[in-house]
Amino acid sequence: MNRDQYKRRIEDIEGHYISPDQLCIGLYVHLDLGWMKHPFAFSNFKIKNEEQLQKIRGLNLKKIRFDPQRSDVVPEFPKTVAVTPVQPASSPKPATAQDLLQRSARLKQLNESILESESEFAKNAIRVREAVRNLSYHPEQSREEAENLVKGWVNSVITESDVVLHGISSNKRGHENFVHPFNVTVLALMLAKSLDMKEDEAGMLGVAAMFHDVGKEETPKNKSFIDMHCEVGAGIAQRSGLSERVSRIILQHHECMDGSGFPKRLRDNGIDPLARVLALVNHYDNLCNPSNPADAMTPYEALAKMYVTQSEKFDPTMLKVLVKSLGVYPPGSIVQLSNGMYGIVLTVNSDKPLLPLVMVYMPEVARETPVVVDLGEEVNLTIKKCLRPEHLPKEAFDYLAPRKRFSYYFLKTENLHGPQTGSKSAPSSERIQRDVAQEAQMRRA
């Protein structure tokens, strides 16, 4: 069929609407329904397979809008003699209804879990701030508050299997000076979970992470003195009644495996294992949330840099586990999906690190209740590439509202995912490392 014939046939369809029996693979359709009233991730897309075709027909729409410019084919035209469409032997209607109910329930529960997570983050940010600020002046009270906080997190994070790392997407102003110790504590405990750390060790690590920069409160703010904050902080920890090991972890949290760290230039096994964990997550968050926001890396860039160019500084086993815990696209990463849509990664999918949960830019959906897509459940939808926030179109930037300083908290995922299609095991850390390295090389190219 030539271009003129195609144009004439398209003009025959008033307003570019067709009936369900005219649908075919290759058409780009718009479903004029609320996004909770159909089983697809998006309301407009190109039909790619028979399953999608049958699910659309199962929606019982009298007419369906399509975009001829974005379609690969011309719609099927009805015969001159009216023929009653024959339903396929296995009717998709019951499955579609079930899909809708399951999807609706999962999305509702996901949004509720996200709201709860962000509410808990805001509440506990205040408690972290007060504990860090008052350790020197009210040591017993601050120590007790920190230990109780960490104990609660350890009980829920270490002992339960359905807790993952979640990025806080809210753009509300918070306690910016205390986001870093809070982030480092959350990251340290998630890494402790992945390392199968015992609860008592995870507790010491969490307390040390919360207070790791407390020495900066009493250190002059210039380069000549800032390297002293590890020793100053360890001294504050000892005077406050924290354990000797917590003080040692604070002292060593800037030491590196290759001996390039400070204050003692320790190497390898000379560094406490828990201090190695703290050094790793502290460095990651410093890359993402530096003192000068203009120098900030995206979570994706920070992870790639640590793995590709700085790996000698860190415990290799722990670095592999960090990569596996954060996934190829860590929370906070700005992405473009394979269908061209923009989004921000909210939550790690521990079983499918290439397919996280993404909040997508959909201008027709209210920002207060955005669409969150679980890429692990979407057929033929993947991440195309990572972007820096400034490379987003203005409308997408305003909608997604990426923060200059990104924060993390815990998210319970119980019953959020649909039925699994198989008993696939989580991918190996070696495979994920290869993915990260390949993505970094592609980005440099």
C-alpha cells in the first residue's frame, strides 16, 4: 500500500477511532480510561502481542482511539457485510477483571507503603538530628535515643525478608544538615542485612553510622582541621559512654583498604570490618550528597565511579554486596524508559536489579498520586538510559521533582508483587557488576 492509499484509508476513520474488532498488532492506541481501570502500565502504547490485543478487547470499549502517525500498520477494516465478531475460545474477560483487581490492590498497597515510609522518615529525621546534636551535651539521653532507634531498625530490617531500600522523592524541606548521617545509617543497615550480619554487630554499626561525623561539630570548618574529625568524634563517643568498638568504627570510617585513607593510613585487615562497611556507604553518600550540591553525582554515577575507578579503596566483597543491594539503578536515579517516558527510581527490586520500581512522569495523572511502575512485572518495558536531572524536559523535572540531596529509608514490600512466573533466583553479584561496568562504559562512550 502506498502513502496516498494509506492516507485515504486513514481519513475514512472519523477522529481516528476504531472498533475493538479492528485492532491489530502494531497499532498505537489510547485507552480513554482512568489508569486504574485497565491492566496496563500506561494508557497509551503500541500493541506488541496477542495477549495485549485480547486484554484490550476484554475491556468492552465500544470504540478505541489510535494514533496513525505512531502506528506501524493500518487498522483492520470491517467487511461490507456486518459480521458478529467471534470471541476466542479462551475468553480473556475473567482474566482481565482479575488482573485489574490484583493490579489495583498492589498499586494501592504500594502507595500506602510509600506514604508510610516517607512519614516514618520525616519523623525519625528529627530524632536523628537531636541525638547527633546533643551527644556532647546530653550524652546519656542521646546515646539511649540512638540505641533505641537503631534497635528498632535492626529488628525490622535484619530479621524480616520483605524490607528494601526506598528513595524519598518528596521535595519538602527537611533537616538538611542531618540527612547525611541518617542516609549513612540506613545504607549501613541495608548492607548489614545483605551481609547476613548478626543483630548485635548490626546494632553497633548503626549507632556508629549515626554518630560517625559527630566530631565535625567540634572541629573548625577548614581543610587543615577537618581530617581531625574522626579522632575528635571517637573521643566524644568514648566520653559519652558508647562502646569501645563503636568508638573504633567512628575513628576508622575514613580509612581505605589501599592505605590512602586517614587518620592512621591503615590497610586491609588493620581496619575493623564494621568500619569498612561504614567507609563504603559513607563515601557513596558523600558522592551523591556533597557539601556543594553542584558537585553531586546521581546515585547511578556514584555507584559506577566507585566500582570502575575506586574499587581498590574498599573491601572487594563488601563493594560487590553494595552493588547488589543498590541494583544497577539505585533509588534516586533519573531514567528514561524504553517507551520514551521519564521517571525516577524509587525502590530496589532485589530479585531483578535491572527492573526497579519507577515513578513515571504522566501529566494526566495528579502528582499527589503518581503512577509507580514495577518494571519487574511489565512485559517489554525496560530502562533505556540514565539521565542527569538537568537533562529532563522542564515539565518532567517539575513533576518528578528530583531533590538536590537525596534521602533513603526502608520500605516493606510484603504482598506488593504479583505472582512470579518462575522460581528464578536472584542474579549473582558478578553479573550485576558486569551490568554496572557495561553501563558505565556506555555512558563514557
